[in-house]
Amino acid sequence: MAVIASTVQSTHGPSENPVLVMSIKNQGKFDCMVDVGTSQQEFAVMSGKDRIFATSDCVQDPTDTNIVIKSGASETARFTWTRVRSAPGCKVVNSKPRPGTYGFTAKLGEISSETVKFELK
């Protein structure tokens, strides 16, 4: 199983919220049962070593969703990031992310993607 991170576009104007995309690809020879629920997904945004946002900080009512992904097939999940910061335990963070380059990493359970970069204007 491979997890691939991407964004719908690489540069986002001041009023555009980035759409983060997680693709889960079955690279094996056999169909595979995978839990793709919100209990397993994480969309994380970093600025250098500074953790800006993660969906796991504020997930409410996490769910398990088991599906079969056929050999060679992919499933995709999307998350629109509204340019807010988050902290573990869903604590309020008053600072907003500034224009610049950010990294997005997708994670499903223990499998992490490579980091993909995108820009906020």
C-alpha cells in the first residue's frame, strides 16, 4: 500500500483555500481490505519544522471505514484546508499562517506519503 500526497494546485492566492489530496494505491498483487476512515487519515501541513495544521488535532467522532482496494487500484480523499492553525487536543491557536511555502504530508494509519510543497500568496 502506498499513500501519495498532492494538491489540486501548487499556488494559492490570498482568497483560495488549498485542496489537499490523499491517494491510497494498492501496489500489491492481491485485493486488499483497508481502513480508510477518519480514525486512520491525517492531512498535515508544515512550515519547515513548524507543525501548522493536522486533521488529527480536532477529529470529532472518528470512524473506521473498511473498503477493498483492488490490485493496482487507488482511492482518493480530499480535504480543503481553510488556512487555520491547529494544536493537539483542538486547542485554539490565534495566529494565522502567513504567505510562503508549506509542505503537505498525508498519512493513513502508519503509512506516510512523501511531502509535497505548495505556496500561499
